[in-house]
Amino acid sequence: MLKIPIKKRHVVLVSILVAAGIATGGGVFAMQFYGEQAIAQQASASAKKLKQIDEKIAELKAKKLAEQKAKEEAEQKAKEKAKKEAAARTAAADAALAAQLAGQIVTPTGCAISGAHGNPNNIDVVVNKKNCFNPVNFVPSDLVSYGGYLVSNKIYTNLVGMINAAAAAGKPLGLSSSYRSYSNQVATYNNWVAVNGSTAAADKVSARPGYSEHQTGFAIDVSTSGAVLGDFASTAQYTWMKSHAHKYGFIQRYKAGYESITGYSAEAWHWRYVGKTVATDMKNKGIHTLEQYWNIEGGGY
Ligand SMILES: [Zn+2]
């Protein structure tokens, strides 16, 4: 055995203790160090995740904003397009009207009836201020006379049936107008321009030539003795028609409250033949205009 002097032994012992102390302390330090590092790593990972979430939210927000902006821009563009089209249509209609009034026959561009409800020979045609005849001087080929009033043969039987039924119910009905030709409407409209002083004022009471439903042969103005046009609204005949006309295929074409859709003020006297099926379906469904029933553009010129 190595002989170490007592003094030196003491130094060795102290040295061992110190070394042990350092080792233990180091271990604790190491544990502490690695613990903190793990926490720091965890915190860093969490921060990274939060950052990713924030970035995702920001990205979604930006996407939503961009979508919103694109939607608004598209809406604005559509509005401007509709405005331009309306202006072009009005200008075309005015130019065509001026030509018509000057004696020429011109179909205004942008209003010619076409498509599913654009055949003036069919009882499902829609003629209004946005849908005019093409050719503008169209004449039905099957006009027949009822007491001197011309109508399309397609409505004749039901017209007679309705008038007979009204008479049997003690509500005798007469006619004050039916088919009107293009040239007849030119004369009618010109008369209103002269009386009211302007086309704008005439537009309020008369259809422009080529835009009148009377040109189809499917429209009638009904009356009773002493009650034509506006006066018809307060008659028992009007009340009877509101309840029974659909059974004969007729609808009141221009109702109060729907002026912006039909383009016309309410007319209690103006009835249009659309056939029993459609007239009854409209009544049952509470649909008051052909524009709404068939989803067709209406309103002003
Ligand atoms: Zn009428």
C-alpha cells in the first residue's frame, strides 16, 4: 500500500470530495440545462405553431377580402353593363320610334321578342316595353270578328264562352277594343303625342307602335254600358271577371302594385288570353304578372 503522509491524505480526501462535488453539481447543472432546453424547444415549437396559425388566419382573411373585392367588382361591372344596355336600348327605341313616326317601319334593336315566349302566333307570347314585335308590323294570320271586334281565332271560343257566362250571371260584358294593327297603333300613339305634347307624356297612356299587346289578337278591353276603361274598375262585371275569367283562359294583364314589373299602370279593363291552364295556375299560385310567371324582363322602355 502506498504510504501517504497524513497531511497529504487530507489533501487527497479534500480533492476527492471536491471532485465528487463538482461531478454532482455538474449533473444537476446538466439536468437543469437539458430541462430548460426542452422547455425552450417546446416553447419555440408552440410559438412556431402559433405563428403558423396566425399566418393561416392572415392568409384566409386576405383570401376572403380578395374574394369580397372580386365579388364587389363583378357586381359593379354588372350594374354598369345593365345601365349601358338600358341606355342603348332606350336610345335605340327612341330612334326607331322617330323613324316610325316619320312613316318608316323599323324594329327597335334590343327589344325584338325571341326565344320561348317570343312567337306572336302562340298564346304564351309576352309583349311588353322590353319585348317588341319582330317584324314590328306583325299581323296575326287568324283574325276573326266578334261583333265587329277582331281577335285571334285562338281566343274566339273562350271569349264567347266568357261573355255568355257573364251575361247568364247578370253581368253583361262588352268590348271596347281588341286587335289593333301596327298602323292603327301608330295613329293612336301619334294622337296621344299630339294631345299630351310629348312622347314621354304619351308613353304614360299608350303603348308605342310595335309594343302593344293588342297587336297579338290575344288582348281585349272589356266594358259594360256606360263604363269603359277606368270606370270599369268599380263595376260588378269587374268583380265577376276577377273570380271567373281564368276559367276561360283570361288574366288581368296590368294589375295595381305591379306597375314596375309590367311597365303599365293598372288597367281593370285590359284582359289577355293565355289559355285556361296558365290562367288557372297563375290564380292558384297567386302570381300576378306574365313577367313573373315566365321570368321575363319587364318594366319601362
Ligand atoms: Zn288594352
